[in-house]
Amino acid sequence: MTPHFSDGELMCKCGCELLPEQDFMDKIEALRVAYGRSMTVTSAARCPEYNAKVSGTGRTGPHTTGRAIDIAIDRKAAWELLSLAVQFGFTGIGVQQKGGGRFLHFDDLPNAPGQPRPTIWSY
């Protein structure tokens, strides 16, 4: 899909092979290049059925649009990547930085149900 991200790590985990939008991934690729370090994807594209199983947003939500990604990262590295993401125009930023499974969520949606953009939230 991009030089640093493969289809396999980005497609919906249910097996339907849904992928993120290419222009969104081009933006993530540019973020990765600016960051200068590898980024581990924990979730990207999700079909409505899979999203309903794993997310409180049900059959909708940023991941179902093909314009969202979750990156496993913590502490200082999370701060550095988050700071860059704001500069790159990501409008939805979710932060999970406690316990195991620390990650950052990025999307570039103009609006999301119940969440005017830009916005930031914690899990």
C-alpha cells in the first residue's frame, strides 16, 4: 500500500480484505517519513460487522470510513508522534497511554457522529 505499510497489516482483521483509503495512507506514510522510525499498526480499516464486534461505535466509526489507524506507541515516542500528527492535519486523535496496549488513534475526518472536528479523546 505504501513503502512502509503493507496491505496485510492494514486490512480488516475479519478477513474481508477491506483496506484504508489510499490518500489517507499516503498521509500516514508522510507522517511515518517525518517521524523517522517504524510504526506498529494495531488496527486500520474495519468493515461495519467487525467494528461492531471490537468498538463501542458499533457498525459506524472512523475505522469503517477507511480513514483511521491505531499505532502502538507509548510515553515520549507517543508525544513526538502526536505532535507531528497535529502538524499533518489529523483531526481525530485518540490517546490510550495507561496499562498495556498503549496506542494512538489518528483519523482525518471532517466530522464524525457526535464529535465535531478537530477533537482529541482518551480511552
